[in-house]
Amino acid sequence: MNEQVHLSRQFDAELERLRSLVLQMGGLVEEQINSAARSYAENDAGLANRVVETDQQVNALQKNIDNDCIHVIAKRQPTASDLRLIMSVSKMATDLERIGDEAKKMAKGVRRIHERGQRLVESDTANVQHLAGIASALLRRALDSFARLDTEEATTVIRDDKELDREFKSVIRQVITYMMEDPRTITTSIDITTIARAIERIGDHAKNLAEQVVYICEGKDIRYGKLEDGEEV
């Protein structure tokens, strides 16, 4: 086999490993979000504890990805398009790690509510679950756009983050109403606000992932800018 071809195949395999690790990490944090939301709905402290414990696996994956990125850059000296992919993978790993942190915040909020023996009304659980469902779907679609390098889907994810922002504001308005009507709910309402804020931030990180997909495919850094139709990112 020609040595250059052999090296090229090795490089392709290393890049594919980076992509696979990102998708593996993404699947893990998506599971964290869904488990944290379920622990909230079911007031399940045991499930919340497992979400918190999973954070170590997420952190380990981020370290592996960053180490592999450094190794590939040092060893292969990649050209522009491959370097974009490697740098974006590193940034995506950071966003995924932060998503894991937000899922952990959700789980810790559930534990605090559980420890007080507080019962949540059905509308509380339904609204937060709905919010978490939107965030989880945004993350899954962002990861799918990365797996397929689909800029059209990535752009849709960026736009749809605004729906999550609207739903978050609705939940906060409802929580404020509860606190005003019954001061005894203030402590739990603060925990619900913390959980909802964590979910909203998960959406922001999913949006960041989608922006990296656009950068990988088109070389455009659309952070803090506008989409092609002039809409604010």
C-alpha cells in the first residue's frame, strides 16, 4: 500500500473517532436530561442521584476528546477544513459537558424538593417536563445535524431555540404567580426556577452545537451574527 494512502486512511479514522466520541457524549447527556426530567415528574431522588453520578462519565469523555484533538493536530498538522472540524469538535465537547452540568443542576433541584417532602401540583410537572422535552429534542436534532453535516437542520435548530425561550418565560411567570399566592411555596418555587433555568441553558448549548455544524460545513462563524435571511442568531 502506498504510504501516503495509508496515512490518509489513518487520519480519516482518527477524525471519525472524534465524531463518534462527540455523538457518544451527546447521547449520554441527552439521557441525563431525560432522566432528570423524569426524576422531577416522579419525585424520584434515586434517579436524580444517578444523573449526578453520570456527570463523571461526561467529564471523562470531554477529556478524551480534548486529548485526541491535541494529538491529531500535533501529529497530522491538518489543513483548513479538517482543522475546522477538529476545533469545532473540541468546542462541541465543551458545550456537551456544560449540558451535563445543567442536567446535574436539574437533578440536585429534584433532590432538594424530595428532601423537603414537597408535593408538586400536576401543572408544575407538566410544564417543566414540556420544557425539558423541547430542550432534549433540540439537542438530539443538533447532534443529528452534526452526524449528517446537515446545515439546513442546524439552522432550524438555531431558530427553534426561541420556542424554548418563550416556554421558559411562561414557566417563570407561573412560578411567580404561585409564590405571590402562597408564600409557603417560595423555597420550592426557587428550586423549580433553578431547574427551568438549567433547561433553558441546555437549549442555548444545543444552539451552540448547531452553530458549529454551520462552521464545519461552510466555514462561517455565525455566532453573535445573523442567518442568511437576516434573522438574529
